[in-house]
Amino acid sequence: MSQDFNAEQVSLQMADLLESFENHPLMQPPDTNPTLFFLFDFIRNTHKQLKSIDPSKLRQGGDADTQSSVAEVIGRNKFAKTLIEDTSGKLALLTGGDPGRPVDFGEEIREKARVLA
């Protein structure tokens, strides 16, 4: 799995997605939307996890720990996409938002999340 995984490309895509989150109108202080912030923080932590993977181990095919870390990053990116595409209000309920008014992440964020997943 890790031989096909382009960590540099995924890192750039994640940084681009994080920038889109930072520029979202509901992320602007002082009234940052809790749901938007939760997803931003989840993706930021995933990005940090990605950056902690040793690139030399990826080039060598990866040991068990590297394989596990790559799988974790891929899984978290897929989960982030699922959460971003949720319109049921369940995510808002879990993050202290208004479940009757789920966040519209916008097409830019949705598309960038799809690319990552």
C-alpha cells in the first residue's frame, strides 16, 4: 500500500484543504462554527500524522508501523470526506452545533475532500 501512496502529494492536498477551511466564512473569529472547527482540527491532526511518517521508509515499501500509519491517514481522510458530506445534522449534534442547521462546507471544501478520499 505505501509504495503507491504519494505522501508529498497528499500533504499538499491536505494543506490546500486546510487553507480552504481557514478561509471559510464560518471559521472567522470571534464566532467560529464548532462543527467547522472540529473538522478542521481533525484534518490538521491527520496532516500532522502524515508528516510524521518517515519518507525513506515509504520508499522502501514500509515496515508494519509505516503501513499502519499510511492506512490510518487514508482512513481518516475518507472519514473526513464522509463527515463533510453529512447533511443529516448528526455531526452538528456531536460538535455542539445546531443539528437543525448543518454546516454547508461549500463545494470547494467538498471537492478537495473528495480528491483526498
